[in-house]
Amino acid sequence: MIANGSNSCFLLMPHASHGSNSSAACIKCPGHQKSGDGAESCSTCPEGQYGRQGECHICEKGSYCTSGSKAFCPQGTYLDGTGASLRSQCTNCPRGRYFPNDGAVSVDYCIGCLPGKFGDTLGAFSETQCQDCDIGKFAGSVASTTCTPCSTDGMTTTGGSLTSCVACAPGKYLNVSESMKCQVCPQGTLSALGATSCKLCDKGTYGRDGSNLEPRDRCLSCPKGKWGDIEGLVNVSFCQDCSPGKYAASAGLQGDTFCTPCRIGRYLNLAGAYQDDLNTERCNLCERGKLSQFGKVSGKEKGWGDGKGTENEIAGRRRKRESLL
């Protein structure tokens, strides 16, 4: 028997032949086995240990050892103790976390999903297993395992890695019975920030087109010379003209009765008329020999020598006419 110390050899005893002495030789043990001094064979390391250079070593954290061989815990797992002998002793990364490499030695190696995403899988091994929250839900912290619904009326998310709920912009609304997405208000309506419904445009106004340049956060007044007597007009074409004999000195009138009639002695035969300068008369003055009543379209011929009526009636008409000039 030959002792070879740390060389971890065992003695191979040859058969004698022809009565001659034969030499003995040491053979190195395989990597996963060991031998003592003067051993005639190698032996396997016990479970939880692995062989290296003919010696057994305790399995380190992040790995397990069986039949003298060592293996690392796979992706998505960790092992924070030593001397493990089974794959099942590797612990899965918790939900909301993942680890893309082998051999993690503690749960701290497991990486948390970023805010706005959540993970519901044990033992995840890739960032792609972190999922975006649905529209109307958010994840505000690292390693979230679920998404939290927006609880405030008029608040939602646009979906995809959002960390908090936001209010629907002016001109939009959120009705959770229809959708968790902010919807553009219908034409002829408006809304404020965080609205859950849209309000009809007031009388005398009409709706904006709803584009990014003209969000439906307010309504526009019917122009001067026009009016609107119902709520929810969808565009300016629904505003109606002031009648002939009337004009508008301001925008946003709520009916033809709000248009200003021409004074007696003046007329206006144009629909949709308006007054730009409040110091300038908008209606036309009746020509000599004609008169008009309040809010009339045109002046009418009124003679006082036409032989109709008594002399006193004719004189009265003359005085009335002259007082209106």
C-alpha cells in the first residue's frame, strides 16, 4: 500500500508474473471522488458535498450537491444556506421579482419589477415576465404583485407602466361603466378636469371640434348677429341670424328676442346684422317722405297730401313724421 498524501491517489496492485516483483502505481481519483492515504479505491463524497482534487467540500450558498457533484440553483431561484443536496432546496424568487442568472445566494438577488408593472409568477427569470398594468389600474412601488384600481372618479391611467392615476383632461370624461379610458366629449358638450360626464353647451354657444388644438373644454359663443336658443349646438352653422330689422351688439345671444330692434324712424333689411362700434348707429335712417315703426325692415311711404283722412289726421301724420327725422 502506498501513501500519497494530498495527491489523492489510490494504489493499483498489479498481478505478479513469472515470479518477478511488479511495481505498484497510484491513480488519481475522479474529480467528484476522494481517497485517503494509502487507499486502494476512491469513494464518493457524501450528499451536500462535492469532490475537488480528491477532497470533499461543503456545498456553498446558491448551489446544491449530489453524488459528489455540484450544480447551481437555476434562474429565478436562490439558496441562502450551505450543504444543500437537492434541487428542491432552491427557493423561487417571490412574486414581483425575477433573477436572470444561476446561483443566487439570497432573495436580495431577485430583482423587483419596476413601478407601473407587476409580477404574479413565482420563480420568474426575466424582466419580460413583469407585466404592464391595465388601463384604469396602477402599480406605485417596486416589486408589485398586483395593480391597484383607480378609486377616484374621473381618474384613470393610459395603461403601460404608469405609477399613479391621473385625471381625465378637460374636454374628456371617464365613465367606468363604458370604459376605463378617457373619452372625448361628444360634439356640442364640454367638460372640466377629471369629469365623469360632459355638459351641454349653454344657449348662445356651440361646441368645439374636439381636436388637440380645440379640446372640448369650453364652448364658443355664437358670433355677433347670430343667436342660439337651445343647448348643445354642435357647430357655428346651427347659430341663427338676427331677423331683418334687428341687429346684435354682442356675441352669444340666446334667441332672436335678444337681438336689438331698430328704433322708430330707422330700418334694416339685412339678416344677421351686428354692430361693431357701440357709438355708431347700425340701422339705416328712413329717407325723407318715409317712416318706420319699431324694428321694421324698411321705411314706408307716408304722404300727408294724399287726400286720405281728415285734415286733422293728415296734419297729425305730418307732425309725427317730422318728429322722427
